[in-house]
Amino acid sequence: MIELINVSKTYDNGLNYSVRDISLQLADGETFVLIGSSGSGKTTILKMLNRLISPSGGEIYIDGKNIRELDKVKLRRSMGYVFQGVGLFPNMNISENISLIMKLGDAKKKLCRDKSAELLETVNLEPGKYLDRFPCELSGGEQQRVGVARALVNNPKYLLMDEPFGALDAINRDALQEELIRLRDRLNTTIVFVTHDILEAKKLGDQIAVMHSGELMQVGSFDELSTCPSNNFVKRLIESAQQSQL
Amino acid sequence: MNELLIKIGEQIYLVIISVSVAILIGIPLAVVITRCKKLEKFTLGFIGVLQTIPSLAMLAFFIPLFGIGVVPALIALSIYSLLPIVRNAYIGILNVPSDMIEAANGMGLTSWQRLRLVEIPLAMPTIIAGVRTAAILSVGVATLAAFVGAGGLGDFINRGLAVNDNHLILMGAIPAAILALSLDGLIGAFEKWIKPGASKQGSKKNKLLIFASSFLFVVGLFGWFVISEVKYNSGKVVVVGSKNFSEQYLLADMIAILIKENTDLKVQKKLNLGATSLIHQALVRGDIDLYPEYTGTAYSGILHAKQKKGARQIYYSVKKFYQKKYDLLWLKPLGFENKAALAVTRKSANQYGLRNISDLPKVPRLSIGAPAEFVERPDSYLSLVNTYGLKFDEINQMDPGLAYEALANNKVNVIMAFSTDGRVKKFNLVLLDDNRNGFPAYQAAIVVRNQTLKKYPELNSELNKLSGNISDEDIMELNYETDVLGRSHKDVAREFLLKKGLI
């Protein structure tokens, strides 16, 4: 379980907030979507979870442990991290990209390769064809599948995803969303998913947290948000989803 | 040809070692300034300033600290190589896409792992481009290493300038240019070859092998250098020095042959040690054991004496001063005097009726070509001004070798020449009579370290064999043989010693 208590992040010496006084609870096994427009603070929250950004105030607990007291590197390796930029290393082939963290943990080469192959299958890429290729030889969709595979290499309990499908075309995006749902159901991973796309949020999210200007507007399932939106902003957001679905 | 190969070898050695040192210092330095931005401006600025110091000046600064030879040359070359390497590595690391950094951080790479596995590999093309620039640059600068006795292709250039031989100059310059181009090509190929993704998994071992072997190669080079230095310094070796002009090479060769033939000492020659202060430092430090010097040069250049004296008195004051202050011994004069003199073309001598230096004011626009020392040393320029009331409209600092050419081509109308120079004869020049003794006496004699004489007493009698044995006519003839007829200094020196029955 992830718990945020009165978390804030300020910049310009505390004059401005990028997120303000956020308290959230994320249950195990659920997919928790943070939605908002750019600058709403959704990515800031995500990055505070693996300490890429440290909060200016408040506390974050993961499975009851205050993450300030956890080793940064260990914390990050225990969570998967996928982001829009993918960030596959062009100097390593696909197998090396996926198993990098294992290799740093002194895993044998054979083991690394087997795990990479297994994970490629998980994300629907044929291992024999992809293991030895380099990132520049892959399409955008394929690259992001590898990005997801890489995030899963340590069998993480938590998977942090920062607009992972934002740069993909509609067809690839749909396909990857479907696969993510299957993956989650199979691996029982807790996913924190950042997006600005309300349809994506509806499709994936068990819980949806609506962010606006650094503040938390409302948290709930899509149905809860649509039946009783806490304010006009949430209402308009839900309506836009319903309209575009027509 | 054999010598050419050796010089090319020395040149490559200088370049490889200095660039390797610059890489070892430069890349960590670049990493530090990417991590600590406050240091960036200062560090890059400081290295940039170092780069602007003229290479000869930098080499000269290092003589008192590190002596002559390979060490000061390597230090100066490493400093010159530093800027392109640090700057490129810094820019390369800074330009690693932020996606890569975010991915590395998000995955939980430590700062060191991120540097080693992501930032350095991705910055590699830029880093190598910097190494490439540094290598080409240092091939050029390394030709100046000859100036401090570090060898290399600059030896040919220096010698060519000294004896006014364009072939010799080209013999140094062309291989240096070819070397620079080949290094450029080689590193370029290397750059392509290590490009990420350019080759597959299988060749990784090969890459490692090549890296390891080139590393071993550099280490080997370095080891070879240390061993050869130690070997030289441990045996019974006398190091004979010389300045960078032909007569000095000739005298150095004579001394070397004499010692080799008549004693069981080994001889190492360190020729081409340019300015007086430089070779003097080298002698005082013990980098060389002896070299031929001229009394007048020491009198003004080292003693900084201005008082006019006769030849004998100058010799004795110099001898006394050296003995007391530097523990160096002036042997008895060799017999000839290499006086500074002013020379003009026969044509202008006739045109203006020039015979004595005091006639010079008749020339409408006086433009003189002279070595850099001319202006600095009180016995030259100031003495002329004071004694003859001369005023030069233009003073062109140039290498002695170039001055003759400049005069022949009417670029200047008077040059500072040397009274023993064979080229006076070759270019059919007129030496103006120093009718008011504006230049002090310049008796040639060997200066030697007392410690060396104590260590090898047999040297004493050998060196003294030359005293009083080389007349003005002798030296002018010998200089003519080498400089104008282009014969090798060694041959001419040996012939002379045989003729005199000294070997």
C-alpha cells in the first residue's frame, strides 16, 4: 500500500506550489490513475514515489515504511518505471536493456537473457527476433513494449507509468492499453498511471485522482466521478469523455 | 632514413603519451565539472588561458622546474591537449538526452553506474572527436619539443633552420603533416567503429581486446621511456649539449667524437638547446655536462655585465663568476672568436660606401634582421645604439638561419651575423668593421660541470686537447663545409680531428 500524507512540493524558495497538500491512499493490486493537464502536478506526485523528486513537506509511506528512510537506489529498483520518452539505451541491445538491473545485481548472463526473453513474450514481442536488436531498429510501439518489459524485470510490486503511451499512434496505444490490462490481471501489479487522456483513465483506472494546478480535485472510480463530481472542473472532464465516446 | 624513422618514433611517442595523460586527467575533470557546475566556468576558463600561452614560452617556463628533455615537453603537450579533451567530454556528457538520464535514474542506477554505462558511452563520439583534435594539435606542437631537447621531427626543422637547408626543414615538416593526417584518419575510423549499435554483440570481446592492447601499448611506451632514461642516467655517460646553430653542432660533434674515441665513456648529445638562458639552466641542473659557449655571450647574457673590457679580462671575469656562482669550469679558449657582426649585401655596401659599422647611418631606412636575443641583450642592441648612435627603423626578430635569406631577398638591409659563419662567404656578404668595439669579445670555450670532471677525470685532458687548436680560419672553413657545401657535421668534425692528430 502507498500512502501520501499532506505532501507538498514548492519551488522558487517556497513561493509557489507544484503540488499542494496531497493526501492519497493507493490499495494493492489496483490501477491508480493520476489525471490532469500539464502543470497540474500529476508527474510530480509520481516522481516523488520513487524519490526522483523529494517532497518539500509531508510524508510518503510504502508498505508502512517512510520512503525518506529507504535507500534511493533500492527503492527505485523495487519499482518499475516507464515514461513517455521510453529511454532505451542506444548503446545496448534489447536483451541488455531489459536485464541491465539484473546484471548490475551480478546475475549470470544466461539468466539475464532468459529473463529478457520471458519478458519480451509477456509484452508480445518474439524473443528470437528482438533479443539481439538495437533500439534504433525498433518502431515506437515496439520500443515502448520493451520499456514496459524492462520495468518488469525485478518483478516489481509497484509499476510507475508516466504517460507511457502518450507518444504512440491510436492503434498502438489501444493495443498496449489492452495488454497492460491483461498484464496487470496476470501479475497482480499495483500500477500508478499518469495521463492527460480521460478515456485512457476510464479504461485503465480502478481509481482516478483528478489534479488541477497542483491540487487534488477528487478521487474515485470513473462511475463515482461521473455520478457526483465534486466541482465543475471534474464535471467538464467527465463530460468531455462521454462526448468523445459518442 | 634510419634517423628519420627514429625521429618519427620520438614524435609519435611524444604525442601518444601526452594525449594519454591529457585523457587520464581531462575526462575525470570533465565529469567533475558536469557534476559541480560551479567549477565549470573557472575550470574551462583556466584551461583556456593555459592554451593561449605560446608553446615556446610554456616550454621555457618549464626548464627551471623540469630541466630539459622529454619531461617538460610532455607536460607542455599534455596541457595543450587538455582543452579540447575536457571541453568535448564536458559537452558530450552534458548533451546526453534527458530521457536517458531519467531512464537511468528511474531504473535505480547509481550515479557512478549511470556515468559508466550511459553517459560516457553516449558521449563517446564527442569525447573521441576531442581526442582527435588534441592529437592533431599536439603533432604540430610536438615539433617544438626539439627546442628543449626532447627530440622528434622538430630536430630536422631546427637544424634545417640553423643551416639554412630547406630539405631538412621539409624532412621534418612533411612527415609531421603526414603523421597528423594519419592520426586524424585512424582516430576517425576508431570513432566509427565504436559507434553504439554499429556492431553486434559478438564483436564486444574484440573491442575489449583492442582497448586492452592499445592500453598495454601506451603503458609499454611509457615503460620503455622510463627504462631508457634510467639506463642513460646510470651508465658512464657524458651529455654534450649545444645551442641551435651549425657551429655548435660541429663543436658538439668534435667533443663527442673525441671522448668516444679516446676514453671508454659513453656520450649522449643534446643538441638544439636554443637560447643561452635555456642551455645554461640545463648545464646548471646537470641535464647536460658540458657545451661550447662564447665569453661575450656569457658576459652579457649571464653576468649581465655592461662594462667594456678586453677579450682576456672578459674571459677571466666569466670564468671566475661561473666557478663561484655555478660550480662550472671554463676551459681554455678553443682559439677562435665568433663575434657578433653586422653584415650587409655587397650591393648596398657599394651603393652607400659601407665599410665600418659607423657608416650605417648613411642607409636611408635601416631595417635589421636579428635573433630575438639581439634586442634583449645589452651587449647587442644597446651597445650598438650607445657606441655608434645607430637607430633602426625596423627590428625583425628572426632565426639566424632565416636572417641570411631575408637579407639576400632584400627583406631587410642589414643583419646580425656571426664572424665565423660560412654563409657570409656563400651569400657574398660584407661584414662591417666594428671600428669602435661595439661588440664585446666572443672567444669560444668549453664550459663543463666540475662535478663531471671529478667523476670522470680522464675528460680533463681530452677536452683540453681542443684548446687553442681551432683558429678563426679553421672554423670559417669548417662552417663553410657544413653550411654551404651541406656536408654532415660528424664527417667534417672527424676529418678535422684526424687532420689535427687528436684521434
